[in-house]
Amino acid sequence: MGTDGSDRTMNVVRSAIVPCAGSYRHLSTRYDPRQGILWCIMDPKGRACFSIELREDLRAVELELEQCAGRIPPDDLPLRYFVFASRTPGVFNYGGDLDLIIRCLNSGDTSMLRRYARLCIDVLYSYFMNFHIPITTISLVQGNALGGGFEAALGGDVVIAEKSAMFGFPEVLFNLFPGMGAYNFLSRRIGMVRAERMILGGKTYRADELLMDGVLDIVTEDGNGENALHDYIEKHSRKKHVYESLQQVRRKTFPVRHEEMMEISDLWVETAQRIGPREIRLMQRLAKAQTRVSPVPPASIDPRGAGIA
């Protein structure tokens, strides 16, 4: 049922893209036959971040989509929209798995760090490329999207956010940069200078700020995200061919290459290996803060090392 009490989502059913019940632990998929929407809903166990397990579940879904040629098996149902969302209250995604990154840095496990970074790129690039099928991808952000969560949201053709959602790249606090697509995706929307300013500033942004800057496409009241999504799809479907053509024009005018993203992720790994104990302690504090019931934006971390404000 829609968040306003309407029955707009009543016909959403378990998606046949999932081969069997229980195939994925960290997400679920649902198919809405009325509008041809495949919902992919993150449901990570533990901290709401991109663990390797969540990334592997996402990649498995993507590989199936890349092979389905825009139809949902086994009934050959049409796939027109892919919606990326989260089940965690107040959180879209906190981004990178800080616990894993800290373990890799402390143990010198560069191969695992590189494996994680490259899996992130594979997932985000496929999403950005619409899984190489003729559909429209939509990120529905109903909570905080930080670091890699912000990157993931930006990978969609359309980004819809609820008003209370907060966005930011905390990586600069750790002497790191967001290396899994932030620069690629942001610069396409707002240009290189403004993208770099946002990445280097370490600021947390409100949804309405990013709407004014052109980073987000739609901002709606809290609890109204699904209705805003359906309103957009109804409008989009009336001029579907024009919208899809413009999306192709954007990709040709501002292309993003998989090889380029991989090279950037390798640079991210090299940069991560150079950070010191102070930065690792800040990572640990943020990871602990993010396990609390209430989402904690990165701005609450004192960059001087005093801990959580």
C-alpha cells in the first residue's frame, strides 16, 4: 500500500527474476506488472552499508537482468523501470563497509581491498548502464545516502529523494576520496569544478539543497516517495521515447567507461593504503555511530579526532 494509504502498490508481486525463494539474504525484488517496474530493495543484515555480501547479491540480480533482454522470465513480462530502494528506516545506504576496509588496512590485505573496490565498480557501472537493456533506472532515496550510498543513488537515470534525506561524502575526513563513481556521476550532472568542491568539502547536504544544484531530480515530502515515483512514471510513460532518447544522448555526450572507473578504484586502493592511524580511528568511530538506531551524518564527527560530537 502506498504511504498515503492508497493502493497504488497493491499489485506488486515477488519477481520471477529471483530463481528461488531465499536466494538473496541482503535484498529482495518485486515486480509491478501494471507499470513494468522491477523493485530492488536493499535489506542488509547489520549496518546498512555495502558489504561484500550485499554487493554480490546486487551483482547476481544485475547479471540476470543483463541476460533477460528487457523481459521478466518465465512469463516474458515487460520490464520498463528498475527502482533501487532501501528497507532500512531512515537510511538509503551508508556506503562502504568500513569494518572490512579497516581490517584490510590493518592486516595489509590489499588483494581483498582491491576485490571489494572492483566489485563495487562492476555493480555501479551495470546500474549506470541500465544493465545494457532499454529501461529507465530510478533511485528512490528515503533516508540518508552517504559515501558509496550517495554514489549508488547517482548511478540512476533519475534520483528521487524524500525531504529529510541527507547526502554527503565523508571520505575526505579519512584522507580518502569516494572512488566508486562519485566524480564520474557528479561531474556529468553539475560539472567538474562543483563536483570537486562537493567531494573535498566533506559537507552533509539536505535534499532540497541538492535539488536546487541539479544533483537530484525530484524531492518530495517524507512518506511520499513512492507516490512521487509513480507520478513520475505516469508522466514519463507519456513521452517515454523522448526521455529514453535524451538519456542516450547524455550517455554519448558524457560517457563513462568501465575501464576508467576501474582505474579510479585502483587509485582509491593506493590512497587508502597511505592513510594513518588517526584516520583509521575516525573510520572506527563513524562505523560505530552508524550502528545506532538513529542515522548519524558524517558532520557529527569532529575531524580533529575528538570523537562523536
